[in-house]
Amino acid sequence: MTQKPRGTEDIYNEKAKQYFALEMIIRNIADNFNYSEIITPTFEHSELFKNNVGETTDIVTKEMYNFLDKKNRELTLKPEGTVPTVRAVIENKLYIAENLPLKLFYFSSMYRYERPQKGRMRQFNQFGVEVFGPNSPELDSELISFCYMILNSIGLNGYSLHINYIVTGEERLKYIEDLKKYLSKKKLCEDCNIRINKNPLRVIDCKIDRNQFEDIIDMKDYISDFDKNFYNSFKRNLKNIGIDYIEDKKLVRGLDYYTGIVFEIDDENGVAIIGGGRYNTLFEKMSNISLPASGFGIGIERLLLSLDKQNITLYEEYELDAFIIALTDKAKAFSNILLLMLRNNNLKVDFEYMNKSLKSGFKSSEKYNPKNIIIVGDNEIAEQTVIVKNQKSKKEEKIKIEKIVEYLKKE
């Protein structure tokens, strides 16, 4: 039998309930923050990511799922959500002034060819937020409060916010020059010996070498006065809303489009569950239209793992209002009508479809934890009644069909 591809998973039963409950919590918060949903294609033209994510990033050089269609066009399963969202905003002209600020969110599967491990799958799910228009420290602090409201709403404990500021403009050139000098004194992996000349910021983000950069030069020492004021306003806003942070000079994020503020939120075990920042030049690079932007993404699988480690369950235990057991073929046909009537009245009900005996039917009902078991036989049909056994009180009653909805709703 063919099994699922490595790095993918089947989500079902309790995990599916937990996933759905988490998504509903996040959707409600997105609505409270006045964000609108956007859905982009599962695959895009490969050059979209190659040109805009960064040609020396691990995503582009190692991790993209590329394929040729029947007309020999190269396409890619999307490895991240920001660039496709920018593409959609440009293509559909959503950037017009009356739409700004444009506040968008998405839930989507992403695909990266990585070594599978807990919380890092080749197909993974992400909640993302992108905001276009304002170049505002107030907006950036709102994004952090958005993240914190999600984490607080699900009851997660022990997480921490890490922030940095990516140097831009002419100041970046001086920083890069000094960074190369610093990195030239380090023993780097094979990939980073190539990156040091092409894109030295990617060296800082290297999973192999980053532990030897504790004494790295701080790019915040190079930023302009405008950027210093922006960064200080951002930090002041966080303090005003009661959010603590850790300044991390090694934090650069794994994508080339970030400019200015970047952040990650780690769980109590130091695993990054949320990451984001400002990308003010990406829109212009893709469209020749200058439009500041900022956003973040949440790895759903990683967040579910963090919840699991803290024994946090978001969904309510499943409980049926009633489970129906039919004793004859005639009763089975009648039960079809009964099921529809009860479900139309917003009652949760199911039926013993496996043709088991009455005793076995009671046994199989246990997995659904029903409040009541309804027994239907030929005699009950003739009397227009059903037998209802309350599973808590063990009390058994005959109830008229026309009264069954009222009876079950009292339970």
C-alpha cells in the first residue's frame, strides 16, 4: 500500500478538533482587529519566489518544491505566504488609496523540502497577517499585541518576544562591510563561505554556525537617526501596553525582504512559534509602487506542539445528544426520518449503522459518550413512540415522537 510522503501527516480525531478550535480562536481575533481574509493559489510561478524571497536563502536554494507543467512552465508549491499576498495585492490593484491601510490574513498550507522533525514538516500550515500602507511603529506594536492576544486566548505560558532592527539604506553598506570583516575570522560551513560574499546576513541565520556569533557586531549601532526614532517608538509602545521584550542582535529572519523591525516569539522551550517584521521595499521591488508593509506568520503545527506540552486542550469533549439503535429493518428505515428530524432541530445524533445486536449497540455507543440512547423497534413505530434511556440517570422512558425534540433539548 502506498503511504503518505515523508514530511506530511494525516490530521484526524483529537488533533483535528484541536486544529479547528485553534483556527476558530484566531479567526475571531482577526475579526476583532478588523482584518479581512485573502486566499492565494497553492502554487505560483517559480520566479516569484526566486526573485523576491532571496536567491541565497535556504528556501530558494534548497527547499522549494518546483515542477514543470504540461507546457514546460516552472511552478512552485508556495513555501511562504508574504510574497504571494503581495503579488495578489498588486495584480488585483488592492493598493488603491481608499483601501489603505489594507489589513489581510490567511490560513494556508506551505511546502518546504526540509529534514522532517517535530514542528518542522515538509507540508505545514500557517496563519499569516500582512498590512499594507502605514509605515508606523504603532502598527508594528499592534501586530505584536495581535500575537499576544492569540497566545493569551489559548492559555499558553512561558513565551518570550525577541526583537531586532534590520539596517537599511546607505548605513547597511557600512554594516555589511564590517560584518564581512567579522565573519572572515570565523570558521564557517561550506554554504556560509559562499554566503559571506553574496549575502552575509544569511550567515547570521545559519543553523550550523549561528552559535559562534554571540559577539557579533550590532546592526542597530549603524541605523539612521530616523530608524533609531522609529525603533525607540516601537519599544516605547510595547512598554506602554505591558509587553516585555528581549533585544537579539542575531535575529535577522530567514528571508531577504525584511527591512527595519523584525521579531520572533519563542515558546518556553525556545522554539520559534511566531515570526515577522517590516518589509517596506518588497512592494516597490515587485511593482515599482512604493508601499510600506509589515506582517507575521504563525506555524500552526509548532503552536499545537507547544499546547500539547502544556496539556492545553482548546476543544470541548464530544458529546452526542442521542445515539439511535434500530432493532429491525423497518425500524432502520424509520430511524432515517428520525435522524433528519433531530438534526434539523440542531441536535447532535448518530446511528448504529454496523447492524450489531442491542447489547453490542450499547457497547459501541460508548465511544460517542451520548446523553441518551434511543431504541426503535416495530412496536415503537406502531405506537409512534421511541424508548429513551438516559445514560446518566439510567432511567428509561417511552416518549411520543412528536415530543422527542422537546424531551432531548431539556437534557
